Amino acid sequence: MTAATSGAARTGTLERDALAVLQPGFAGTDVPDWVLRRLDEGLASVALFGRNVESAGQLTRLTGRLRADHPGLLVAVDEEGGDVTRIEVGSGSSVPGNYALGTVDDTDLTREVAASLGRALVACGIDLDWAPSVDVNANPDNPVIGVRSFGTEPGLVARHAAAYVEGLQSAGVAASAKHFPGHGDTAVDSHHSLPRIDVGRDVLDARDLVPFRAAVAAGAKAVMSAHIISPALDPDRPATLSGRVLTGLLRDELGFDGLVITDGMDMQAIAATYGTEHGTALAIAAGADAICVGGGPFDEGTVLRLRDALVAAVRGGELPEERLADAAARVRALGEWTLRARGAAGPGAAAQEGTVPGDPVGLVAARRAVRVRGTAKPLSTPAYVAVLTAAPNIAVGSQTPWGVGPELAKLLPSTASGTYTEDTYGTAEVLAAAGERPLVVAVRDVHRHPWTARALDELVAARPGTFVVEMGLDAAPARGALHIATHGAARVCAQAAAEVIAGRVA
């Protein structure tokens, strides 16, 4: 082999490995030609988002097209259930989220719910889930975690983290515990800027790291990093870019040997500080194996820029070639595991069992998570539901509907609904829309949005019989003749609340 031939082969290997570590998204509900081309050139993962989903059948066809010539391809999705759903983005999730499961605190139920979700994902052709969130929600004002966490107590979060990992992976879907080393004690959303957690290593060990140790012990196939600065671990770089965190702590100390995935590298915590391309090279050098990208830019140009940035980092000595090769090998190894696991789990059987989506275990769990305060009698006539909504965090998104109106209308026909923001809300307008009908008000995280608290006080004062449904963190004082806390805004949580309101509790 000549020197020129050797150099060409090496370049090809570098580019294939650089493509292999990327997990990009794309536009549309069918597979773009550019994705198919890059799969042939070494791309080993793709990520799906709500924009790619119209129905379960369409999603299954899409993933089938992706895998037609690449059966070991990793197809990833950010599907936590509850408020964060992609496969049911248009209707709301068939399973409650972590906060509801933690409220029930039955690890067998959590395991069963996660297995149900896993079967639904496998039936749609998805085998890597960026879930569960195992952050301890230490700060109730956290704008990005909240109901995505199992709770505030490390032991509770840890036991449910382990159960969720076990359940999801029993269905043949790789679980990704996130956001390492813990995003629960932040007051800043890393989609917008770089959060900082100023606590000592002793606090991190006793609180934030406990669930990750449990997830690793339960055999989690992947861990997703957080874009946070934790000076006790590394005062200079965020966890995603820190060798001290990803290699020293996660690999060496916690003994994790699976796939390390970054949170979205197009999030502003990285993009606005290091740049997505440079940040990608730093993350792989620090010990990450897979680069999540596509929540923001999701075109071929982005993928090529990241590929070229990795190749340039190797040639420039910033990224060891062996580290990139190791990362790519880990991605391919997980693809091989999921290929075997999909076969063992049998997606055809899952579909026959009625688990895609809509397994009744989700509704069972949502019903068990409901907490009711007050003694008002259930409603027997059509109601008016006012939904007081604030801007959702980016992880939840704005596409997925929430509130109890549609579910209550199924039980009390002719029930109507209206949605109000801080700019459009007016007490007189809500009361006029309600007329003589009983008033139900649906809210989410009242404690974080002062205008919703004021609105609730005004409505309850004007209509003492008002029913209040809190679908976020239940951290504010109870209001209304009946206060119903669902501990999440999934569709099944709304259904469970509607059953209480209408006196149809099973």
C-alpha cells in the first residue's frame, strides 16, 4: 500500500467515525435523501422529534425506511412520557411522567409503565430513549426539570431510576439516564444559558449522584450529560465538555462502561459559549461518545460541519484519533445490542398485546397519582374549563396539548374550554365565557407564575365553587372548592382528573 493510499484510507476511517458519533435530527415525516446518503457513509444514529411524527403507522414506516439497509442503526427519541412526549406529540402521552410515578412510589408500577412505553417504542422502530430524567428536583423553581423528576428525595429518585431503566430495557430499548451529574438544583434552563450549581462535593455525593449510581447499577446502557458548571467537579468547563466529569467521575469512579451521550449541542449553554462545532470536539475528547444535535438546526449542512470539525480536531491534535475511534465503536456496539434486543423482545407480540400506545397501565398509574383536597361534590352538568398557560420549557415544547377540557367533555358533553396567557387573561372575560356553567381552572406550576396565582385567587373569590386542577408541581397552597393535583400534564393525567370532576372514579 502506498503512502497516498494509506492516507486516503485513514481519511475515510476518520470521516466514518466522525459521522458515527453524531445523532442528528432531520425535517419531515419521511426520510430525506441526504440522511440515506450519510448512512451509507457511516452515520450510525439518527434522532426523531415531534416534527417527524404524524401517527404510529407513519412513524413505523419511517423507521423501517431508515433501517432498510442499515439494521443496526440506532434510532433515538426524547420520550419521557408525561409532559415530554414525541411519539404522541399531537394528543398527549398515554403514560404519566416521573413526578406522578414518584408520587405513587411503587417501583413495580414504575417498572411496568417503563416497560409499556418501551414496547410502544419498539413497535414504532425506536430503540434508544433519552430517558429517564433522574435529576433530583432540589430547586422547586427549576424552570426545566420540575415534573420530569421523580421527586426531591435522593433515595426515592434512585429507586425509581433503577426501576425505570430495568423496565425500559426489558422491552429492548436502551435507557439513557440524564442529566449527569444532575440538573435538579438549577434556576436556569440550559437551553437558554449555562447554569451553575454551587454546592460542595459532599452535597453532590449525597444528593445528585445517588440516582446515577442506581441507574448505572441497574445496567443503564447510556447516560446523557448536562450542560452545567459544577465547580466542585470542574470549575472551568461544563460537565458535557469536562474530562473530570465524564471520564474521571462517570467512567472511573461510578464504573459506567456504556454510551455517554451529550445533551443537545445546539443548546445555548454550549452553542453561545464554545460554539457547536468546537464544543462537539471538546465533548468527544472529554469522554462523550455520541453527540445529540437536531433540536435546533437539523439540516445536512449542520451534520457536515460537525463531521468536519471532528476530523479537523483529530488532525490538529486537539482530539486523539483513538478517542474518536473508541466513541464510534461504542455507538456501533449499542446498535448491535439493540438489534439483538429488538429480536428478543418481539415487536409483533407487543402490538398484539395492545401496548402501542395506550396500554391501560398508564391510566392506572395516572389515577393512582391523583391527590384531591376539598369536599365539593362532583359535577353532573357541562362545565367551562379555563386553561391558564405560561410558556412551556423547550424540552416540553408547545405542540402537545394539555388541560382537562377534552377529557371532561367526553364525560360531560358540551363542556367548553378556553386558553388564556398572561397577556390575554381577564377575570371578567373568563367569567363571561363560563356563564352559568361550573368553572374548572387548569394550571401548571402555579408557584412559578405569579399571574396564575393572582388569577386563581380572583376567580375563586368570584366563584367559590371553582374546581382547580394543578397539572405541574403541587407546590402552592390549595385553592378552590376542589383542588386536584395530577402531578403531570399527560393525557392520562387529564383523564384521571376528569373522572374525579365528573364523579366517574373507577
